[in-house]
Amino acid sequence: MPPLVLNIPLVDSSGGGGGESLIGDNIATGQVNIGSSPTQIVPARAARKSITISCSSGSAIYIGNSSVSSSNGLKQYDATNDTVITLHVTCAIYGIDPGAMGVATYLEVY
């Protein structure tokens, strides 16, 4: 299956406020082992423009807030394909893996 490619605008033109640039000056990358209780992938960052999270550990990882669970989180692995999600949020992001074997890799633009 070919990868899904999404085009992301460089300027927020949603009408919510003045066309803020989605281009950042810095990036941060890392990997986080995801446990069976909510595990912080990245802390809140007011200057964050976007964060891309990849989950390819062979285990289901669910993404959400500090109360994330396998019932309310966004599933990020289906056992046959790596998944990638890009978010435009400044809040902390958490993950959970009921089997405690997950790994989340991220690239943050700020």
C-alpha cells in the first residue's frame, strides 16, 4: 500500500485570526517508549507549529491527552502499516499501549 500524502498549507487561512504562519524556525525529534498507562510523548509548547508522530513498533498506540485510553484515543497502528499523524496543537500529547511495547517517534516544528 503506498503511503498517504497530505498537503499542509503554510499559512492558516481558516479565518480564525490573521493568517498565522505554520512555518517554524526550529525542529525537535525524539522517540518515546509508550507504556500501558498514559505516557507523555511531548510536553506543551506555546510556540509549536506542528508535530508529526509516527508509530511503527508493531503494537497499537493510542494518541490523546493525559487521560488517553484504548477506548478514547486515536489508534495509530494497525499491525500491517506504519501510521503517521500531523497535529497543529500546542498542548501536551500522550500515548498509551495496552501491551506496553509501543514506540512513538516525533518531529516537532516550532
